[in-house]
Amino acid sequence: MHKRLSWITLGILSLLTLSLLATLAQPAWATEMEDEERALERQQETDAAPPNKPPHRADSNQSDADEASGNAEAEPEKPSPLPLLGQTVEPGTFATLHWTPDQSFASIATPVPVLVAHGDKPGPKLCLTAAIHGDELNGIEMVRRLMYELEPDQLAGTVIGVPIVNLDGFRSGTRYLSDRRDLNRYFPGNKDGSAASRVAHSLFGNIVSHCDYLVDLHTGSQKRVNLPQLRADLDNQDVVAFAKHFGGMTVLHSPGVSGMLRDAAVKDGIVAVTMEAGGPNRLETQAVNYGVQAIETLLENLEMRKASRFWSAPQPVFFESEWIRASQGGILLSEVKLNDKVKKGQILGTVTDPISNTGSAIIAPYNGRVLGMAVNQVVHAGFAAFRIGEEKSTEEVEAQAEKASKEKESKGEKGGKAENPEENGEPVPPKAPRPERDVDRVDDLSVIDHQDDEDNEPHP
């Protein structure tokens, strides 16, 4: 009898033990399955490029993303120290570095300050450049205000600010480099080229190429003033999306000119726009405030920081535009102001010969808005006096960008099949180096078409 009870007791204990083991093992199995599912979800998320990162940077941190996906979710990814200009900037710190363009005597060269805020959290790299033209002051103040209000320990990503690119032009209060060339016609530059080309090559290779996004800050040129606005290639979908991050900012379609920093950056895969605000040789607080607010909004929309103020409701206003020119020489007197709405046939201003007292009116060719204009002055026939913009809807702009993107892809596919001699075993001849342009010298400005100037800024 006792033996029977012992066997029964032993059997019950065995069953209880197996049941307990099964109960204890079940959560472990479930957790293991959950981890596999989460890892798969994270893998699928990291396979797609983050929405705020341009395509050319999408794979740059892929290994870091894959490694982070295996770590515990409670451990946030820590950014790496930033190597730049021969220095290393630690996460969560602010640094003033120095860039020395290969332009002058090495023994007396003055380094250009470069301000860097390297965030304590991972994120994109934004580059701000100002005073590529030495007489354009508003951008200098925008960079100063923005950089010194950033708190790197609260920043996601990196902001690199170059307040005065053209230090020689800034000192002399002139638009050009010391060799009388326009720096914004030589990007991405050539290390063995002219002085301007070497400066462009140095800036692009040492600073700009490290960035995901670029905002190049300018003002109007040659006694002209601009309403605060962005110039952007609205045939590029990435650029259109980027332009929408600045809030209620006027955006002009401008494909860009070969040699411009913005154009060179976009061709290198960096999403870039030009911001224009105000006029040269003056510091305009209203234009500066407007630009600073727009870039603060950009930082907010890129999720780099929480701005103290930003435009949550207004959307960008897109324009197609052109300069309206004087038909005769004389004294220009404007009858409209910046940002005025004008109607087709409206008089924008008059040009009067001071000797004969004969004059002519400058007429608006279509309904639009005054986005840029010359100050009252003596002008020659053909002088670009008023920039009139015609508004386009966001839907129109996005549809046009999508169409242009598809056309470009289609041309690329056809061109790749028809123009690749390597596939047929044919040798490819080396490309001849493109000759440098010397027409950017001040004494040669008269031969330059107005579309070759900064974002279609005309020459007088």
C-alpha cells in the first residue's frame, strides 16, 4: 500500500515538475519569437532611407543603423565625433574651426572661421554659407544669430556655418575676389585652376561635401533688392520637398547655372537652395529676421531641434518669374514697392532722359508680384529693373517635378544603352578638361548674358 502511494506521489510530482517547466519555458519562447519579429520590423524600417536624408547619404550610416537595430531599444544611438578641417568635434559641443583657402601667400594667409554645432543626437548635416559675394551682409548676420543660439546638447544632427566665405571681398566691401572674379561661377572648382577655382575647390571639398543639405545665403546685386525668397530647381523632387520645410517662404523656380555653388551641390547629390534677402552693402534687420525665422523653421521640420518660433500653418508660395528691362537709358523712378501685386499693363516705373526730358514707361507684361527691383538710379537701355513673379500652386509644382524626374530617368536609361561603348568592348577616350571661363572678370561683365549671373540675377 505504501509502495503504491509512493509511486502515485512520485507520478504527481513528476507531472507538476513538467508542468512548471513548461510554464517557465513558455515566456522565453514567446519573447524569442517577439524579438525576431521586432528585429524584422526594424530591418524593414532601416532598409528604407529616412525621409529627411537625401538619397546620396542614405547608405552612409547603414552599418550603424544595422548595428543599432540589434541593440536594446532603450539605448539611443550616439553620433560619432565629426572630423572636419583636420580637427575632431565631439558630440554635444560647439567649435570654431578655421579654413584656409589656397589663394594668397601662405605666410600671410588669413584663415576663415567655420562655426560647427555637432549635436548630441544623430541627424542630418546642414551647411550654411554666406558672403560668397563680399558685399552681401545680411547672410553674415543670419549665420551668426543662428549658430550662437544653437544648443548642441539639444541638437539632432550637425549645423556647419561659414559666415564669411569671401573674406577678401568682405574686407574691401566688394562682390568679387581679389582677382576680380565671381567665386560663384567656379564651383566645384579645380585644385590646379585659377585662384577663384582653387578657392571653390577647397571650400567644396573640405566643407560642403560633408553636408546633406545646403542653404547658400545671398542678397540682390548691383543696386537691386530682393524680397526674402528661395531660389530652387523645382524640377528636382528632393529640392521641392526641402523648399517646403522653410514655412511660408516665397520660392522661385531657378534651375541653377553651371559654376554656382547650389548647382554643384545638387549635382553632387546634396539637396541645396539659395536664399536671397535684401540688397548689397547694407544690413537690413527685417530681411535678417525673416531669414532667421525661415531657417529656424527648417531645423524644426528636419527634426533637428525645437525652434523657439516657427511657421506651423503657412505653406511656401511658388513662382515662375522674369526680369522686366528698361527700353531706354535715363533716370529710373519706380512706382511700385517690393511685394506689391501688379496687374498686366500696370506701370512699374519710368525712365527719363535728363537732358531731353523724353521718357518711357516700364510695363508689367502679366499679373504677378514684385519679387525684386532696382533702386532708383541712372540706368542704360536693357537694364533689368523689376522681377515679376507669377504664382504657381503647390500641386502644379509637384506634378512638374515628378514629370521632370521621369523624363530624366527615361533619358538616362536610353542614353545608358546607346552611349556606353564599354559594353561593346570599345575603349573610352579620356575627357578633355573643360577650359576655365575668364568672362567673370569685372572688366568683361558686358559680355555675360544675364542668365549667367547669380540665380539669374542680371548684370547692369
